[in-house]
Amino acid sequence: MQIQKYTPEYEDSWLRCRLLAYFYTSLYEDVETSKPTFNGRPSIELIAIEDGMVVGLLDMVLDTEELKTSFLGKGLGAFLKTIAVHPDYQSKGIGNKLYETALKELENTPIEFIELYTRGDKQANNFYKKLGFDLLSETYDVFGLEKGIRDTISVGIEKKRIKAFHEDGKPCDYVIVDAVYEVFDLKALEKIEYDRYYPARGYLKKI
């Protein structure tokens, strides 16, 4: 297994690795269909390769004086956007090796800290804590819809097209099905008809 910089010929393998790694977490709905780019911003993009296949990946975007992505720390930070390991290759130290390689690349930069966000998955949270990250914030990603704004409609089919109507008989061209709320206080859940929610935890480590 070797760690190297990402290059475009690995895009399909990168996408497969990320998809499978996320599939077994609370981030399962976060699917990418092309490798994210950072519009020319300074970044660190690493992959772990074994037998020609991507088995781990790390994407980190760096703050500049002109454009800052980090939120939790003062000064210039590195935002750890993604770190993921193929489920068949986990618990082999690949995540640690990706992270350590990224740290070396940060040595000659003005970056003062690393910031990241994750949900409530125990394995991920324990991993970041072992790396020395401190939990600084917690909000909640809530999947649902605020009470009182969901329309009651009737639906029929006419000439192979769905026709929908409000209770007063007026045509309904669209309806809100679901949304994602960033909730700061769990008491607000009383105001939302929700399917599920997850903690969104912000971690920071000074370097």
C-alpha cells in the first residue's frame, strides 16, 4: 500500500472508495458522482493505493488571506473535507498514514490548525479524538419539514401526467417533500416533523 497525490485517472476508483466508506455511516446519503475540485485553491488531495485500487482518500482545502473556509479557529486553517477508507481495508492504519502525510505537507505553509466536521458515528469520533482533535461545537442535521408548512394535496393522473390540487381545489404545481435543517437546540425538534437527525460535530486541532 502506498500513499500518493490524487491524479485524475483514479477518479472512478476514488468515487467507489468514498461511496463504500460512507455507505456504512450516517453520511450514507452524501454521494458524489465526480471528484470535487477546489477551484484553484491550495489543497491537499491524497489517495492510498493497493493493487491499483484506491483504498483510502483524504481531501483538505487550505485557507488563504483572501478566502477562509474554516470557522472554529482564528488565523489560517486547513479544512479536512474528506477522509475515508474502503470498508475492506479499515483498521489497518491507512487513515493514520493519510493524515500523517497531510501533516507533513502542511509543515511549510502558514496553516495554524485543522478543522473538520463529522456526525455521530462512534468510530469516526474516536478516530479524531485519538489524533488529538478537540470537540468545539455540536449542532444537529435534521431531515424533515417544519410543522404547519406541509401542504395537504390530492393527486390524480391525466394523460400520463400527475395533477395535484390544494384543499381549496386550486392547482398545485409543486410541494415541499423534505428538507435539511441545521438545528442549534434540540428543543426545536418539537417544531419539526422529522424522519431522522444526527449530531454535526466540529473538531479542531492546532498544529
